[in-house]
Amino acid sequence: MARQFGHTWWGRAWVDALENRARLDPNRLPRGRTYARYDRVSSLHLARGEITAKVRGNRPGAYRVVVRVHTYGDAEWKRVVETVAGRAAHAAALLDGELDPSIADDAAASGVDLLPGPGDLQPRCSCPDWADPCKHAAAVCYLVADVLDADPFALFELRGRSRNSLMAELRAERRSGSEHQNPASSSGAATIAIDDGEVARDVWSAWQQSGPADVDAPTRVVPARPGVPASWPTDPPDDAPFTATGLQSLAGDAAQRAWMQLRGEGTAALDLDAHADLARRGAELLGKTPAFAALARTAGVKPVDLARRSIAWRHGGTEALTMLDAPTWRPPDATMANAREAVAAALPDSARVTVRSNRITVGTLQLRLDEAGCWWRFEKRRGRWEISAQPADDADDLIDIGTPDRGNGS
């Protein structure tokens, strides 16, 4: 199943706005999705009024993409702050790292669009394609949904306000007792409900008792998105073996894994060794440069090494990590001869196709056969072979996925 973009409602809303409201050239969007799915984008960064990234095309090097985003003026920001502060649910959700589902509609009613509309996005790329957007810029726009999933404040950052600035304005607005605040509050300020949570042991016991074999048990309801752990209220002691930020990250990761299990799309990942678990966590942060660099630094590994293993994990989990370091082996000659013939038939006549052991090489593209009979696609990047697609039963199925330079190569 092809990877989808946007797992939270606001992430999906960004994608919907990109495809249906922003009036970008629809001809490049499908190719942009393919580039986004196959890890062509790196150094993705969101800032005030701007999205920047590097994207690898079919030529050597990377293109630089800049997407300008319309920012709000002071009057628009005043309406945004009044809208958020005027409903307790909006402010409470933001404090929990989420967006209340009605916030976009309420903001629109006040004359401000949080999500991109016509003219809001202005993509530019250093490639020679004049389309607006080109496939490289389209890939970047799709991956913004991943950033928004992880941090909805990034949407406000794009519009011109940092998290700290926005929260300071919200606190000031609530203190002011303006007419937009919750009238049900005796102090005139919006009341924020505090969730006391539940004891994990009790929740787990209840779920065990409502298994699928119990026809009278209540139906298990899967949340629409993973829960967001509450922020650590104070800094931990200086001698604690963790930081508040690190603890928040681990708790969020656990919530994400639990949610994926409930959806039937993942496992607990508790059986992974430290190296595989690091690759798994790195895969979640690919394209998010500061967080990825922090993870590599904390783990004591080079970012380029972590990136190589994280990309492999995204394409095939533990099997891909095994394949990444697997030595060459000698399959039956007929197997490799048939695969070479199929690959050559899918390429131009001028392509040079070479076979060595379990590997078929075409320039900077290499297909490797594992001992279970699956083919893996590798691309040579920065002098190293990296897995660049999910495995396939037939070698030629891995040819036409944004094939790189097919000239002579090692």
C-alpha cells in the first residue's frame, strides 16, 4: 500500500488544501507524491513564511526548493488570537500539542484561513521545469504534512508566529477579559480542562477483558490519531537520567506505536535491539533536520550513518537492515540470467547491465537478490549504496521508480 500523507486531521487538511484549494498545477502532484515516498527530499525546514528543502532528481546533485507562504498581518493575527482564546477547547488542544477540529472553520469565519488557499503558496525550484509547482516542489509540499502531524504549531510558524510568541499572545488575551473569551468562566478567562488520565494497568486490563472472542464485550474504538502526552510540568532534577524533552519524545513515540498497533499497522517494536530501534526512530524524523541531528548526536552516531539505516528501515524494517549489510552470495546462474534479461528489456538499448553474484548493476542503480527470493533496489549516494524502495518479487519491477543516471558506474 502506498504511503499516505497526513495522519492527523490537520495534516490531512493540509494535503486536501494543497490538492484542491491552493490552485497549484495538478499535473506535477502525482510525481511529487512519488518523490516524497521514495526519500528524495532532505533538509526540510519550516520557518516564518518559508519552506526550504533539497530534492534529488534524476541528475547528479540536488535541487534547492523554496516555497513561500503567505504570512498574516497584525490585524489577521489579532483575529486568530481572539478565535483561539475565545473557545476553551481551542486553547486546551494547543496546550496538548493538538488542534481542535473546529479551529480552522472558526478562523475562516473571522476572515483568516489557516490552511493554504489560492495564492498562499509560491513554490520555486532550481530545476529547469517551469511548472508551478514542479515535481520537486510538490514533493516538499506533501512532506510538510509530516511536520504538521508532529507539531501543529508549525502551521502558525509558517504564518508568522512562533510557538512562544503565540502562547504569550493567547495568555495576554485571556487575561484581558475581552468579549471573545469564554463567558462561562467566572473570571472572564477561558477555562482549560485538565485531563487526570487513567492508570495504565487498569486500561490494559479492561482491553484484555474485551477481546475479540468475547461477543458481549464492548466494541474497541480506535482513536482517530495517537494521544499526545502531557508536557512535563517542571524540569527534572539535575541528577535525573533524562531530560524533560527526552521524556516527552519517548512518551510520544510510545503513544504512536500503541496507536499503530490498534490500527493493525504496526507492532510494539519491543523486540528490536538498540541498533534497529534507533533506525526505527530515525525513520520517523527523516527530513526534520534539527530533530534528526539531535537523535544522532544523543546516540553517538554520524548523521549520515543513521540516515542510511533509517532510510532502509522505512523501506523494509528489520529485513531491510539485514539486507543493507548482507554479504554477496551466489544464486543459481539461471535465476540471475533471467533477471538480467528482464532488467535489460526495461532499459534503453545503450544501458550497460552487469551481473556479479546476487547483484545487477546499472550505473548508480543496483538490484540485489536476498536468499528468500526478494529483490531490493539500491542507489549510490555520496559513494555509498542505500536502499531506495520496498522489495519486489521481480527485479524489473524496481526499474521505473525515478531511475537515476544509468551510465557506467561502479
